[in-house]
Amino acid sequence: MTWLGLSPFGVTALLGGALSALFVLHLLRVRPRRVRIETLLFAKAAAPTPKPVALWGQPSRWLAFLLGAILLALAVAAAGDPMSTADGPSRLVLDAGDRVAADVTASRGVGPRGGQLAVPGALAARGLDLAAATARPGDVSSGLLRPTAPASRPASEPRVQTVVVDSNLPSAVRLAIAADPDLRIATDRAAITVSRMGSPTSGPALLIDEGSAPADRRAVATRDCPLPLSLRDRRGSNLTALSALPPTAVPWVVDSVSGAPLVASWIEGTTPQIACVAWLLEPLAHRDVPVLIDGSLRLLGGMDMPTTAVVGDPLSIPSLPQTTLSVAGPETLTISASDGGYHVAFSEPGTYRLTSVTGNTTVTVAAGVPAVRPEAQRVPNPWRGAAALLVIAVLLIAIDAWWHHRGRLP
Amino acid sequence: MDTVAQTFPASFLGALEPLRLRTRSVPTGGRFASQRARSKGAGIEFADVRPYVPGDDLRALDGAAWLRMDRLFTRLFVQEEDLPVHILVDRSSSLGLVALDDGMTKRRATLQIAAALAYIALRHLDRVTIHGFAGGSIGPLPSTSGASAFPTLLERLVALPDGGETDIRQACRDLAARPGRRGMCVLISDFLDPQGLDALHEGLGYLKHKIALIRVTRPGEDRPDLSGALDLEDVESGARLGIDADPSFADRYAAAYRAFSDGLATLAARHGALLHTVPINAPVPETLATLFAHGAFPG
């Protein structure tokens, strides 16, 4: 649930702040001393029109009114998305076809933060078209990955997908796609993409187990899932879930508390679609999602499912005793098996090829937390000074209130 | 509630001895008393002679005139009857709000004034009826005459219930509706009727008695010490008024008070009523002594 682009926490904080401000004003209001007198006859004749006794009822005091308005605006701005005007949106739009553009327009300014990945049917021949430029921060309501492929395209078509990646994509997605040797980032928007449809299975593939503490939250695979996700989510489960899914949608990831789908797939006509809640695309909290996207692209393209990992996280691979594992990729390693398996920790993102006596395995290593783009570093955050302005506004209002009510405060 | 002893100290009654109520004339039909009646009859003070007519009291024949003029004349004497005295005592809440350092309040002052007037009237064999009013009429107390009834009257007077809103109009209307001879009506109040002087004007219009208005005032009530943001509450009605009493407020308040006082005086004159102001910081007997400057209440 969002309101004016504010998260539930932001709305709650804003309401709490507003109520606190009202309470403070209530405490600071002028309390007229009650005096019992014998008659009001003379007081009525002598008393001028009483002045308003509180800032709230005194809009003629333009200074207080103006400062109050500034305070409210700053509070809204401070509680809003501080990254919304940073260089490049924090949204992700893969292809903005006609329908997506309409959705973007319809939800402009009122939708929650999130991303949308789409390949509409009309642009199926062009593949994934990243058109984040048509979106505006806060426009898109939910993540949607909707790659398509012509039904007549044989499954033996070239296995390399070409993806047009907009410069506004989160770095992690770009890195994940770039590190995959079977995906190629195209330089134009006329690339051909998925060559075979995926076929989602039924039933939840992954449950997010809350655990007994927030740190215990983990993802539990209930069966072979399309992607070996390991959502290291530290957020609560009260975020938005997917809504208005078609009846044939198969959830991949559900919330273990509410059962609401977080990632789901379905087939619409001949087009496989994957929907992902927007908050899963926020890279800092859900750094595996770019790998999900990468793996989804591979899956829907009919490629082998890679083993995925994240830089810095150990990867355990079962093995025979006394065998070695050769790792070839951005870094070359030779690892001996111990405790019944290999334990590998990658320090560089990319695609690694693991070779042992039992066979070969491809591991896609995502960078995890995306690096801050250099251009984003150069752009100063316009809301950085909001806190200071807020403090100044509060001080001015306090001084104004004191000046007006001096000598009358209890 | 004040007790009899608090309300009427021993020295208070002694100071009332030389005072008396007097009107120019008393309607006929009353009991024999000390007030000069309009008619001539059996009295002590010689008034006139008139030719004898059969049936006249032979004891009233003027022998000197018969010898001198060879005609019979009947001597006429001033007939003295009692005076109906109605005392309306304000019992509203405003009278008890502020007490002076010695404990004197407007309420106690009104009781003292009422008691003083009643005492004087009773000593002169006048018939006294006391009416309380606050939001409506209270009582009246039983009519009494004779000095011996004074202690009982005091107890009843002090026991009059108090509290409520001043409604002079209703009090006067209730008094006017009562049967009885015309007499004197003494209205003791601070006259702070929420309806203002219009209510008093209308109320006095109902009365056919000789009217005396005794206004009790408190020191400083014309210029109260009010400053700053205040929430004024009328002690009688509970009405509230928020004001911002700046330094000029006291002047405006005093001006309004003076205008009220002037209006009250004008109103009294219009109704031919006596208006006398009794400040409660002065002893009531002394104040009444000034009221009885010629030895009698100028009704």
C-alpha cells in the first residue's frame, strides 16, 4: 500500500510526525486564565474581538502559516523517496510497449516504487526492449518479466539471447546478464531474444520462512524450482504481494506467513510471463533478484539452469571424496573436496565453469550489492539538505510561537 | 451560608434605632399604626375641623368653636395606619462571589440592609414582607409586623436559599401579581441582571408601589484587575467570554460600568424611584444613616 509515493513506513512516520506536531501545538497553545466574574455585561462591552489563541486558528499570521506549509512540504519530501531524483531512476523497465506505456501513464505518480520488466507481444520480434526512459520514478507498480518468443520458432534456434539493456538498469542486473556467457547485451534495440518458451510447474517452488527472528528469515525450496533462489531477505513480510494474477499463474515464491505470491509465472497465449513484486527488485535488500532475472531469461530461452551464487557467499557442491574441482572464469581456482563437498567462495562476479571428475557445471556469480555508478556519485542528492532545512523550519516556528505567546505560556 | 450572628452583629441593630420609614401617605384600609394615612380619622395629631354631621363621634366635637361661633364642629385627626413594606432581596450567585478581607460580601450586605429596613418598619408597626429572588421568586416570607417578630424574621431571612441567576423582571412580576395594598417596595440588589437594564425597566413597570432601589457595590468592581488572555465565566449563568485584556481594557470596562450606573440612575428617575448605592466596604448602619438623612426613609 502506498500513498503519494510514500511507503507504509513513510505514511506512518508522516502521520505520526503530523500528530506529534499537532500535539506540540496543542501543548503550546495559549491557555487563557479562567476568571469567574459577577457579570459579563461590562466585559462584553469592553472586550475587543478576541484574537485567535493558537497558531492553528490564525492563518492571518502569514509567517507561521508559511513556515507550517514549508514544514509539511519538507516532512513529505523527507519521508519520500530520496533517490527519486537521483541520476537515473531506481525503476527497471524492460521494454515499454504500448500496454506498458499506458500502464505507466495511468499510474503516474501514485504507484509504489518498483520495476517492470516486460516484452509485450507487439514487440516480441525485437526481444527485450529496455525502455526505462519512458518511465518516471514512482510510475510502475509491479515487477513483470514477460519475455516472449514466436510459437513457430524451433527449440534448436541459437541459444544465445541478446538483450537490450538500458543504461538505467540496476547495475546488478546488468552485471548478472553481462556475466552470463549465454546472454549478450546488445547495442541496439532490434535484438532477438528468447528462443524457447519455458513451462512453469505447479505449486510453490520456494517458501520464505520467517524463522523465529528477523535474521532467521530464509528461503526454503519445496521442490525443484525454476531458479535456485536464496532470498536473503531481511525485511518483514508485510510488504505488497502480487495481486490480480490470472488463475493459471504458478507461484514461484510465496510468503510463508500470508501465502501471498511474490514471484509467479503463467502463460498468456503463447507468451510465458513472470511477475515479481517490486520490492524484490530493490537491490540492496534483495540482491539475488538480478540473478533471478538472469536465470529466468536463461530458463525461458531453453538453456541449462546454471548454479548461481553471489560474490562472497560460499557455495557448497557435493562431490566424491579425494577429488578436485577446477574453476575457470574471471578467477581460476583449484579446490579439493572436504567434508563431502567443495566449498567455494567467489570474489569476482561472472560465469565460472566448474570441472570435476563427475562432470561440468556452470556457476553464475552475481555481484550482489550493486556498485554505485560513478555518475550517480557526482550528482548531489537534492534531499540531502532537507533535514537541515527541516530543523531550521522547526526552529523558526518555535521562535515565532515563543514570540507570539511570550508571557502566556504556562 | 452566613449565620444570624455573622450577618447581624449586636452593634448593628443598635445603630438602627433612630431611623424610620416614612411615606407621604398610606392607602387606607390598613391597621392602626404609625404611618400617616390619606384619610382623616381617629388619631392623635390634630388635622382639621369640619361642620358636624349627625353620626360624628361626639367626643370629637370642638367645644371652643361651638362657644365662639355657636355652631357644631367636629375635630379631625390624622389617621395613622401601617405601611405595607415589600423588600425584594437579591439572592443570586454574583452577590457571594467576592468577599472583602473582613468577610463582607454583597450577599451579607443585602441581608443587613433588608434586616435594617425590616427592623425599622417593624418597630413602627409596619407590615413587612420579604421576597427573595434568584432566577425566580423565592418565598415570600410570611408578612410580619411588630418588633417582636424581628428575631424570627432574621432567621428566615438568613435561611433564604441563594444561588442562581438574577431575574429582576420575574421577581417584580411575581410581586405585582400578589394582592394587597399599595405600599413601599425596596429592591436590594447589585442589579447585574444578564438581561441588562431593560429587564429592570420592564420589571419596575409592573410595580404599583413606591419604589426604592438600593444598589450594593463592591470596591473595585468598576475596574477589575484583569490582564492578559482570559476566559471570563459568568458566575451566575456560566456563560464564557474569551478576551485579551490589554492595558486599555480596564478603561473600557470602567466606561461601561459608568454607563451602566448612569443608565440605572436614569431608569430610577423615570420610575420615580429612589436609588441609593451602598458600598459594602462601609458599615451598613452608617450608610443607611446617610440614606435616612432626615430621620426617615424618603419613600
